[in-house]
Amino acid sequence: MSRSNPSFGGTQGSRPVFGVKRGDRKLRLWLDAARTAAGGGALWPYRTTAPYNNALYLSLTPAVRWGYLFFSLRSSQQPLLARSTRFPERRKWQRRTAAIRSSILPDPATPFTAESLHEHVLRLHQCGGGGGLLLRRSHAASLVSGALAASLPLAGALLLSYAALRDVPSARLVLRHHPLRLRSAFLWNSLSRALASASLPADALRVYNRMVRAGVRPDDRTFPFALHAAAAAVAAAGERPDKGLELHAAALRRGLLLSDVFAGNTLVTFYAACGRAADARRVFDEMPERDVVSWNSLVSAFLTNGMMDDAKRAVVGMMRSRVPVNVASLVSLVPACGAEQDERFGLCLHGLAFKSGLDSVVNLTNALVDMYGKFGDLEAAMRVFNGMPERNEVSWNSSLGCFVHAGFYEDVLELFRVMLDQGVTPGSVTLSSLLPALVDLGYFHLGKQVHGYSIRRAMVFDIFIANSLMDMYAKFGCSEKASAIFEKIETPNVVSWNAMVANLAQNGAESEAFRLVIEMQKNGECPNSFTIVNLLPACSRVASLKMGKQIHAWSIRRGLMSDLFVSNALIDAYAKCGQLSLARNIFDRSEKDDVSYNTMIVGYSQSPWCFESLHLFEQMRSARVEYDAVSFMGILSACANLSAFKQGKEIHGVLVRRLLSAHPFLANSLLDLYTKGGMLDTASKIFNRITQKDVASWNTMILGYGMHGQLDVAFEFFDLMKDDGVDYDHVSYIAVLSACSHGGLVERGKKYFNHMLAQNIKPQQMHYACMVDLLGRAGQLSESAEIIRNMPFRASSDVWGALLGSCRIHGNIELARWAAEHLFELKPEHSGYYTLLMNMYAEAGMWREANEIRTLMKSRKVQKNPAYSWVQNGNRLQAFVVGDA
């Protein structure tokens, strides 16, 4: 014969009671014996002699044993175990009984009452539940004493504490076996609210569903708590808002929205979380009564959905309705002003806070500091910071963030020192702000000290610290250390993956970076715009057009082409891969800023279509996009390549008026313009005015004088360069070898080549091309061919092109055919090489061979590039090609 207790619901048989673990069931056997000894009925249909089995007792865990010993002591004036000699731990029990009991109640004389247990459970909740053990002891004590069945507040406190520990099964036990669970919605509401507050919205919604199925009538708090859970489920897991809509309909049927402001406010918050600001506004308008929370919920709904203007109008309406603005209103609006760069409205909010006496609230002042930092008004930010009556860690972090955002990294370090002097312990956010400053200042040793501090403080596994450390090591070239940190992150987020991709891409491991992006997707992380921006420069460095197109297609599928950083990165990648038509296509279809224009101007300036740089430069001015140094560098390079010296001089005048002519990079661009135009005196004057001449300045002068036949001056510049303390680089030797080639100085060229080898500068393709051209122009074609055969790497088209040009000068058909075969393989689409060999055949009367070259061009669909020219038309340079009408 079986029976069940209404408080526990246990049944006879082998079926688990409550679905709990076997050890917990044993504890309830001991509680059964204790309650029976105290005069109560047995909780399960076991004989009261069953708990005295010594083997069963010894099989319990120590925590469960001490729990039973204590409960048996409290359940009887003469504890059973105190009179028993069959338990080996009697003395140990006698010593620890008082300690165990004091963990439940501070005063040993205090009896187990609903009030005392309620107070104790609330204390446990405030200190984190005591690890769960003390909470379960209190739960068991409330069962034994009968306090749980008689006190709804005690049951609610237990539900709240179990939910905070994310112990959903135990929380359900409290509800399931309470005698009032079918007559009151209080317990259901408490559990639903507790689970939602513990970030368990799905479990909270299941509680509501079970409540409805159990036939419990919802009250005025049921729907707000359930709506809060539905909003959290939509925001956290991206679930459909169907459940919230169902709750809205149920609330309308019960007329709650006409009488309960709390329910209306929660519904506004729900629609805001769903991204349905219009529905949130409609609910707000239908509310007969509104309070400050109602207005704040509406403002938050607009801000969540990026509707800043509507949020501002809502604040104005709030003030016109004479609803006082509180801290919550301002704390949500002030950061939005900073993000939107709405300085005027931000100042109004600051004035409103001052007028309302809220400007001393630490949360609001922190937001004001951050807002002024985003405005770039560091003086106002520090004025607010220095006027704060109290500061917390967020206050210091906001101030540090202001200086980081403005790029004043020395001030970041100074403020950090002040923070330490005032005894503030830096946290993970503080160190994450500090590390970028150390990277920019080049303080690698301090960065390593921050790493050591994070290890000592057990913060190294914090995801923000780990990501910042990875970025630091990557930028200092320590790719292995960055990889080691990444490997230790248990659950890397998308920022971690992006930092690792950037680490590999920046340190020459382009193929590994591509593979990591694939692995990133396999691990469930979706690459974003930052992933693409980090990866695309790697495509351009290795000239991987195929990979660049794949990333382009992926960006289109993901809808990322509207991101300005992505479109600019794609333009740059295509331009550096020589695909200017694809780059221009993206440029014309995308939003444009100065980086977009600069990328195209520089790309065209290094191509045969330099005149497009001038058109884009003019278009940039028409679009009122501000020029910068890169814009002028690109346009000056285009003018130099086009021999458009009139336009180049005009741009020089603009630079003088803007006080930019002394800029090192722009000065070098002006040198290139005037040396290519043969205006060497002007170039020399500009060169002499450069206060800090770099290697590019010297190389440009050597190239310019050598190109125009003034070889002695070129060699003099080469010697003065060393005297000035500037070390030679690869380009320096290309310049001087080119000068020797133009002058036919074979022996001097060989001397410079050997001098380069003696300085441990490894020759590159262009050095060999210069030597082949030098020897070839002098008629030493066999020696040129020998240099190519002895090269340590495969010769490029520049080297073979130099040999083919020399063969054209001296009419060496055999070597020309050999060079052309390699050129046709390396650059099969280049029509100039086919034309050059075909003309050599024609001049030698080898018409059959010339016709074969023409047939080869047709079969490969190689078309001769049409010649183009340009004329000055007013202030505009007009280009045209052969065949234009």
C-alpha cells in the first residue's frame, strides 16, 4: 500500500523521488527517521528502523552525513544518534554539531521559524548562496520544521536563491511540492522572475506555460514577469517574438494594460527588444497612465533601434508632461549622444543634469566623461572627472578611454600612474585600455609587465585582456606569443579570432591567416567586417586575386558591402593586384570617403591610366572631400608619369599655401615630379630645404640626375648620402646602377654591384634587370645571358624584358627568341613583347616567323594596347586613345 505526502509527493517503489540523485534520496530517508522520532509521520513508506543501517549511513557523503546529524538533533530533544553507539563518528558529531548548527542560525537558542529561516536564506542569497550547501541545509530545515509550507515569503526566497545559483531542478522542487502552488500565483511569479533575472529566460517561459496548464489564475504580476523573460529570450537567443505576442493578447483579454502601468512598461520594453519601435510607441500611446519608467522605456526603445531623433522628441514630450527626468533617463541618452556625435543635445543633457542636481551621481558623470571624450573635448571631460565627488573604477576607465580615443598615449600613462597612486586596483577594462597606448609608444617592456600582472591577478584568461595581449604581441612581431595566448582561450569570441587573423596576416603568414578564417567558421564564429579588413591586405601582398574575389563574394552574401571599411579594403586589394577595373566598379557603387578617393588616385597613378587620377582628384574636390597628404602624393605621382608638369606646379602652389610643402613624403613626391621633368635646379632647391632627408630623398635625386645624363652629379649624391649618415638600401643601388646603364659605364656598374654584395644586401630582380640592361646596351649579350642563368631565383619579366630590349638594339634574333619564350609564359597578355619580337622578325625578313607571332596573338586573344595621349583643355587634362572621334 502506497501513500504520498503533500509536501514532498514521494511514492513507493524504485522510481526516483523528485528525480533527484541517489545520495539526496538517502538524505530524505534520514529526514524521514528524524521527523518520525519527533512525532511526525514518515515521509516515505519505509520502516523507521531503516535509517539505522550503519552501512547505509557510511555510504553517504560527509556533507550529507553532517546535514542529517544536525537535522536529527533539531528534530528531537533527545537525539537518536546521541544515544546510539553503532555510529563510528559519534564524538566527531558531538564536536561539530554546534558549528554546523551555527551555519544555519547565528544564535543557537533561536528556534526554527519561518521568519528566521527567511532572513537566513536572504542572507545566503546576498553572499552567493553559500556554495549551495548551506542553502540546501536551510531548505531541508524548512521542510523538517514545517516552516516552508506555512510561509510564502520563505518559499519565494528559496526560489530566488536557487535561480541565482542556476539550480533549476531544486527551484522546481520548492514549487512542485508546496501545498499552495495550485491556489496562488505568487510562487509561480517568483520562480519566473528569478529565472529571468538569472539569465534563464527559456526556463522562465516554461514556468509560465506550466502555470497555465496547472489551472493557476495569473495575477497582475504574472504577465510582466513573463514578458520580461520573453524579451530576454529574443535579445539573447534571437528567438521569434511569438510568445510575447501571445502574452500581449492574454493581457489585453484580462484588461491589465488599462489598469497596470507596470505591465504596460514591460510590454514597451518587450517590443523594443524585438526591434519593433513602432509597436512600442503604440502601446505607450494606449496607456491611460504613464510614469517616469514608461517614458524611459520608450526612450530606450528608440535608442535600441537607432532612432535618435525620436528619442530626443520623447525626452521633450516627457518634460512637457511634467514628468521629472531621473538618472536612468540621462544615463541611457548621454552615451547615445556621444555615439551619434550630437554635441549640442549632449550639452543640453549635461545642463539638465546640473539643473536637476544629478550631476554628482557617479554613473551619470561616468557617462558624461565618456561622451565628452567621444566629442574630442578632453578639457570638458577632465573638468567633469576632476569635479566628481566620488570615483569608481569605471570613472578611471572612462577617462583613460578619452585619451586613448584621442591618441594622447603619454597622457594615458600619466593618468594610469595617478590611478595607482590613489590606490585604485586596475581591472581588465583598465588594462585593455592601457595596452594599445603601450603599443603605440613602443613600450614593449611595459606591455610584458602588464602581461605578468594579469597572470598574477588571474586576469590573463579574461577575454578582453587576452585579446589586447594578442594584439600587442602581434604588433611587436611576436607572432608565437600571440598564438600561445590564443590557444589558451577556452571559448574565443569573434574579436579573438580577428586578432589572431591580424597577427598572422601582419607577420607574413598569409596562408595560415586564410586557413584560420576557415577554422573560425567551423567553430561557429561568423567572420565580420573586421575579419575582412584584416585579411584583404594579405591578399594584396601575395597577389592572390582568387582569394580576394572569394572574400568579395562572401562580403556580398553577408551584406557587408555597405560597410565603408570593407569597400575601401576591397578597393585597395584590387588596386594592388592590378585589377583597377574591379576596384573602380566597387568605388562607383559604394559610399566614399577620403580613403576611397586616395586609394583609387594612388592606384591609377601607378598604372597606364594615370589621367584618371587627375579626374578623381577633381571629383574629390567637387564632392567636398578634404584632401590629405596621401591625396597629394598620388596626384603628384600621376602628374610626373603623365609629364603634366603644369598641373604639378599648380598642386605645388596649393601645398605651399597649405604649408605642406615641407612634409617629408610630399617633398619627395615633388622631387620625383621635377626630376622626371628635367627641372633639376628646382628639384635641388627643394632637396636643400628638406631638414631631415631620408633615403627616399637621396634615391630620387640619384635617379633624376642619372636619367638626364648628369652622371657625375648622380655619383656625387651617392657618395654624399653615405657622408650624411644615411644607409644605402636596395633602391639606392637600383638608382646608381640605372645611372651607369644610361651612361654605358659597365665597369663602374660592376663595381657598385659588387659593393652591394659586400654590404650583405641581397640582389633583387630589379638589380639583375639593371645589370642585364647595362651589359646588353654595351653589346655584351652573352654575359647578360650568363647573369640570368646564374641567378639564385627565377628571373622576372623585368629581367627578360631588359634582355629582349638589348637584343632589339643589337639585332640578336636567337637570344631575343629565348627571352620572348619566357616573357610569353610569364606575361601572356602583354602585347608589347609580341610586337617587339614580331618587328625584329620583320626587320630581318623572317616573314613566316612574324606571321606565326601574329597568329599566336590571335589564338591567345592578345590585343595591342591602343596608344593614348592627352591635351590641356583649360584647367582640365583631356585624354584620348587611337580611334576616338
